[in-house]
Amino acid sequence: MGVAAFAHRARAGAAPGPASDWCGTGGVARPLFVPADRGFLGRLDAGEDRIVLRATSLPASEARIAPGYSMAYLAEHRGKHYRNPTLALHPGQRVRVDFVNSVDEPTIVHWHGLGVDTRNDGNGAVVVEPGARFLYDFDVRNRASLYWYHPHPHGLTAGQAYRGLFGMIDVDDIDEQRLRSALDLTVGKNEIPLVLQDRRGAGYATNDADRTHGFLGDMVCINGAPCPYLDVATRIYRFRVLNASNARTYRLALRRADGVAVPFTLIGVDGGLLSASRRCSEAFLASAERIDILVDLSDAAIGDTVVLETRAFDPMHMEATSEESAPLDHAAMHHAMPGQSSDASSHHGGGFPEGMQRALLQLRVRRRVAYRASAPAQLSRVERIDVTGADERPLRLGFSKGRWRINDRVFVMGETPIEVRRNTVETWLIRNYFTSMPHAMHLHGFHFQVIERQSSPDQLAPLGIGERGLLATDLGWKDTVLVWPGESVRIAIDFTLPYAGPQTYVFHCHNLEHEDGGMMVGVRVA
Ligand SMILES: [Cu+2]
């Protein structure tokens, strides 16, 4: 698998871009933090052992790994200590996590993407008070993918996630093993998770603009630190990218130091491997979404630099920010440049408004290796959901009286406006008003498939696959889908439920400030 982008090399050994373009802080480049088998984001394979996971506040001396981290999940297993461990799980396995709340406010853990019952879902209906504990006990029913976990106490989620409560879950299976074997991938060496989080540094406190737009940072950390680089060899790398930012959407792409675009291969999304890989030039990644990509550096020269960046885009924050706002000229805003699209967005995000270009990670080619390998033609099986005869449920996303709403309502704990009959298939038509902003809609308990997009913004076109408005990132199983202003997205959900009795979940925006503000709705499956 060669990459044409390397065929005409302008300058071998070109210097990396200026630091201001790179991380925006004038900070010093540092090696990318790559999780190991212990420590921060360390891979914890506990088998069926019961583990204790403790949410705790960090002493100031330990909070320095990234600006603003003041909380962590701690665990210990067989003499190894972990901070925000990556839980390595296997389909069918029983998971027992003894969760201890050692922070000074109520919290609860949600296993994002795992199809568990209500009791284990951690969706906020039950919280763990400070000093108390909660025993999670569930079986892994999901296919292989990169999932994650984070707090979900209603109204407190955003602050706790921002302060450092998050972690990854890596479920593997035979398809994963086949892929790793075919590409000679080693986790922690050439298969590396990239957790994107934008940080503001000075702790978590929100103003009106933050609550309306979401909390945006002015620097991007990957795996807990800004300005990372990775020394690489001439071979294929696999990056599993998780957007764990509270609110920011990225338009991810790769380019050489001289600006020439480098395509990548999309192999998976939220719910695991696609059936077949797709060559892509870029992909949008909203809060909580994941993409799994291959970057082929086998034709690169020693000294080349490839940059992972977020490209400029129109953030489309087009809501009126208060009831008193004068009517806005939406047509003019729609055609404005990023950062100028409205008063609101230009005031927001400090020196790094949403939609601004920035380099995120440098890959520095340092070593030549003999490498010839390609991914299996069929990566996995993705059965399409049969929507014949399925009922359609309309959902509208909008802003009114200072609150983000689903079907004109804000969340009320204990109410379930969405009632679903178990073991049925539904389609949901999610329509986002034009005077809105993009919303990353997440359903608990069930993965879904995106089956159609209508009236999508033009900037999604490079990702289009030419069928029913779908994007390359719509081709796999999803638990979170970004819906742009003016766009209608139809998803299919199979509500086959393996648990006895009614189960209650939530459907919400994963912009965590929107979620905490009530852009969430209860879903009862009975
Ligand atoms: Cu939202």
C-alpha cells in the first residue's frame, strides 16, 4: 500500500511547522505519551477478576500532567498501579468493577457504547455519594471496538469529565486479532490510541457562552499533554482516535510539512471495524465519537514529517444566544469564514475558536524498516438493520428560552417521553433546526446505523460516499452521530433487549455542557 503523496517530495528533512501553528501555546514539543501496561491510560486486562476503580481528587503536585486535570480514576491490579486505566475486555466476559467515589461530589460511571442493563448503565438515575461505592456487574455483549467510560451524574458530568474522569475500553475479538496479525500491529508501538481533549487550563467554570456553545479550550492535548510528536518508522500505523473533548469537533486530516495532503484509511468507527476499509482525506470527529485509521508511511523518507491536524471549517454556531438577540442574518453567517460566522462564535473559544485550523500531532519519520503488509479485504461483518415496516420517530433539536432542547423539552429525571417496544426496529429522524449548532447525539444501551442524511452542509462533501447522503464514517455501527444545523439524519435502531423487564436509557447531546443543561431525553424500552 503506497501513498502517492510521497511520490513528489519537495524537501526531504523539511523542518516541522512553526510551533504557533502546531499547538497554539508556543509550548515545547514533547514525545507523544503512549499508554503502557500500567500508569496513565495503562492497559488493564483483569480477566474476570473484580477490580476496584476509585474516582479521586488529585493533589496539586500530581495534577500537572495536563492543565486542568484535578481528578482521576485509580486502579490497582496484581501489583500494578493505573490512572484512568484502559480496560481490556473480551466479548462474553463478566466484568465486575467495585467503584468507589472519593471525590467530593456525587458521581457515577457510564460505560459509553456498552450495551448493558439500566442498573449498570450509570446514566445518572442513580448516583454514588461521596465516600460511597457501587458494584458494577455485567457481561460484555458488544463486538470489538474502542469504547470509553466517563461520569454521568446529571448536571455535574461536564465538570468531572473535564477535570480528568475518563478512560478507554478496548474490546477485542477474532477480527481484531486477524487485523493485528495481517498488519503486524503491536499495541503501544504501532497501534496507538489518541485521546483528544481541548484544555483551557484554569479549571472548570462556565459562563453563558460556554453553556450555550460548549466549553472550548485554547490548546489541544493528546493523551494528556499538548504539542506531541511521535518518531515513526516506514510502515503502517494504526491510530484509534477518541474525541474526549467536552464540546469541540475536529476535522481530522493528515498532511506533509510542505502542505501536501496525505490520505488515510478508515477501518472503524464507534462500534468497531467496518466491513471494508475506505480511503479518506478527512473526517469530522465530534465529542465522544471514535475513528480507527491506518496511516501508511511505508513510502516516506527518513526526515519526512506528517502532521495530523484539524482543518478549518465553518463551526455553524447559528443559534441566537439570548431571547433579546436581534434576528441574525443566517444566510450571511452561513457563508462567512470560520471564526467570523457569528458574534457568538468569534467571542468563543478564546484564541482557538471551533473550526480554526491547528496542527495536533507530528509524525517524524526516523527509521526505515522492511514492511509489506495489507489489511484483510473483509475487516468484519456489519449486517445492515432491516428497516422494513419499522416505525419512524421524529426528533427535533433546537434552542429556546436559553436551553437546548429535544422535541422542545429539557430533561426531567424519571420521565421517559420516548417509549419503545422491546425487540422491535425503529428509525429515528433527527432534524436539527437551521438556527442551531451541530449536536453530537448519543444513545445509551444500543448501537445504531445511520441510513440517510438530507440537506447536509456542503463542507461534509469530501466525506460523502454518494449514497443517501451518507459519509464514510456512517458505514459502521455508531453510538454517537453528529447532526449539523439544517440537517436531517435518519438512523436505524434494533431494540432487541437481552434483559428481563423494562430498561431505561437516555438519548442526549454529547456536547457535555448541552447534556448538563438538559439536552437529554429518557428512553424506556419495555
Ligand atoms: Cu448539543
